[in-house]
Amino acid sequence: MKKILVVCGNGLGSSFIVEMNVKKILGELGIQAEVSHTDLATSKTEQADVYLGSKDIVGQLEDGKRYVIGLQNILSQPEIKEALQQYFAKE
């Protein structure tokens, strides 16, 4: 099962809201994945298949090895859905 890690600056409110949106969208798409949220510092040490968050924050995670999805608007469900569809289409 794929693991998606939602990342924000403090790992509190906004990442939790995005986590809930990701779970809802995955359910609509019929995709099962483990989804959790955390802060930027902790995310650097956690293993995940996908790191998702705002472009300015998750851009700091790009190292050529991680699959990072940077969102313009972290509350945009259509943007999250499109990004997840692109990721799972290539799997």
C-alpha cells in the first residue's frame, strides 16, 4: 500500500485538513493508501511514497529521490485530485 505524507510548516491544522481531503479524494477514486500528516522537519526523516503540500514548503524536500507534489492552493480539492490521478496513473 502506498504511503502519502501531507506536509506543512507546523504539522497542525492545514496539513490535517489536506489529509482529510486526500482521504476523501482517494475514496472517490477507489484508491487505497495510507495517509498521514506532519511538519516539514519531521517529514525529512519519514519514508513515504508521496510527499504532498504547498509548493514553497515541500519544495524543500526535493532531493531527486522523493516524489514530491507541490500545490499552488492546498485547499483546492480539484488540484489535489488532479495531482493524485497523475501519480497513480503512472503506477
